[in-house]
Amino acid sequence: MIKQAQPQAVSQTLHAGTQRHLVRDRLLNYRVRSAWTPPDVRMQELHACAWGQTTAKAIDKWMRALRWPDSDNQHPDQHLGTSWYEMVLSFMISEQMFLPIKRTTAGGIERLIPFKDSASLVAYGIKFSELVNAFSQVCKQVCDLQDPSPLPTCERGLIRSMYVQGAAVFTSGYKTRVQLPCQDQVITILHTYLGIHKGPAFQTVPELPVQCDETRFLAVTRELQQSWHSKCSMTMKAVKKVQQWKNNRQNPLRF
């Protein structure tokens, strides 16, 4: 039996609202004083990403703009972590593009669909949680398709950042808080969104200040003509190639 949550007293509701404003203001002002520096690329096969080279390069650029603390306890909110919800919003706003999402076409073939505007997301019934899950997958591909990775080694799991902003649940993400590109817009959008949508399922996609560039949208569209199966097969081969290169670099032949 599901236990229904009891309505909050007015004083509790006001207190919760005040707390959310305080959290919003703290996260708006979150700054990383000393940041980890991504290493130079030795090998890269981003053309083989299932989401296409244009999207992969945009994600790689976004990753390299993240400011990861290079030590513990730089900031009192560092332990709140960074959710995938915050990260996908940061990416789409900073790079001014929507993440393609997999759908089955009329012919029964799975393919990634590019989106030019918010209306297209609604027309295809795209959920916020879908964008998050897809973004975590493509980020892994972008990391696996190059050496070294553009992201530091950081523990992942259930974290509190969305919860302290008003969600009813913990969500997945990185356990260290990063300073995000377009951080002010991300936090402001989530403050409004989480005042209405508490979870655990986040379906409605927030209104986003994204104006897709026509040239880049057409490039993404061209790169996603193949089926999902074909794109994934190409990705797996390229990931294997990068892994073999890393293994050879770490264990050079000796005569």
C-alpha cells in the first residue's frame, strides 16, 4: 500500500519555500577556486559516436568547460553533487542544441531523432528523464572514444543536489559538485521547475532558452540517417580501437 504524504502546514510550506530560495542563491554563487585541468588529447574517434560527430564534439567542448574541484572541501556545497538533470540542461543551453533521442520510425527501424525546437520535443513525447538517460549514455561514449578522458575520475551514485532544490527524491549524478557552463540559467530554471514537479518521475521538459543554429541542425540530421543498430556497431568498433591503442601505449613492445 502506498502511503500518501500528509499536506504540510502553512508554516512548513513557507519554511520550505524560504529554504529553496536560500539553496538557489547558494548554488547560483557556487564557484570552484582551483579546478582540475583536462589533459591534452592523444587519440580521438568522435566521428564514430552513435549521436554523430557534431553532437559528440559539442559535448566534448562542454565537458572541457566544466570546472571540477581539484581538492576536497573547497566549498561547503561541494558534497551536494551534480545531477544528470543539471548537466543535460547545462549542455543544451550552453551549446544551443537539443539532444537527439531514439525513436522507432514508421518502418520499424530505431533511429536517433534530432530536434530543432521545444515544439518538436513535445510532438515526439520526449520526457525530461529520457534526455537525462540519453545524455549519460552519450557522455560515456564521448569519454570512451578518446584518450585520455576529458572528465576526471569521480564517484557516481545517488546525490542530493536536486533534492535540496525541491525534488522529492535523490537522483543520479556525480558526487562532487562542479561549476557548470550557464550555471545561473540552469539553477534558475530548476528552481521554477521543481516548485511544480517534485518527482520521482520527471516527464515534462522545462522551457529552455535554446535557439538551434540551422547549419548545425542540418549537420546533425545528416549524421543520423543510419539506423541506431548501425551507428552502435560503428561506435563499438571505434571504442575497441581506442582501448587497444591505450593498452599498447601503457604496455609498449620491448625487444
